[in-house]
Amino acid sequence: MLLKPRQKLVQCPFDPEHLLVEDRLQKHVIYCMKKYPNHVKCPYNALHCFFTKDALTQHILECPNKIVSQPWKYSDSESIRYRTGNNAPFHIEVDNLSDDWKQEYL
């Protein structure tokens, strides 16, 4: 498999012999879930799947996606890396508002 410069290979959580590009992991996990119905999912990331509750319990303690769902527990410097979205302002001041929008475009 020929990889593009910024792609990386990841391992399937169900079958360690499955190696795939990280961008296709979500689609592949849905495919493999059907083959392995007896699994438990991480509450922070559905792509983290385990066959035993003991493995899940250990994973929950150190899951990197915990920062996203519980940002108040972590310092700002740690959680900034995981924030998504843009920094667009919530309120934009608009001058010269008129109710007759048809007149503006005629």
C-alpha cells in the first residue's frame, strides 16, 4: 500500500492483522463490528472497542479522548489541542439594517 505524505497506518481494534489508513478507520470499524458482536465501546470514543470489560476499565483511566468530553478537569493548555471549530464571533454588529431587502437589490 502506497501512503501519501501525511497518512499513517493504524491497526483495527478488532483484528490486529487489519492495517489501514487512519482516514478509513471509522468505516472499517463499522464493518468489523458486525463480525465481532461481543465487544464493549469506550464512552469517550466509539472507535475504541474491547472484548473484555477489564480491558475497557483500564482504557477508560487513560483514554486520550477524555479531555474532549470533560474539559473542566484539565488545564487549558492540555484541552486546547483537542478543541475543534472556528473562533468566529458569536455576535456580529451590522450597520444600516433595513426591513426592505428587495429595495437594496433592485
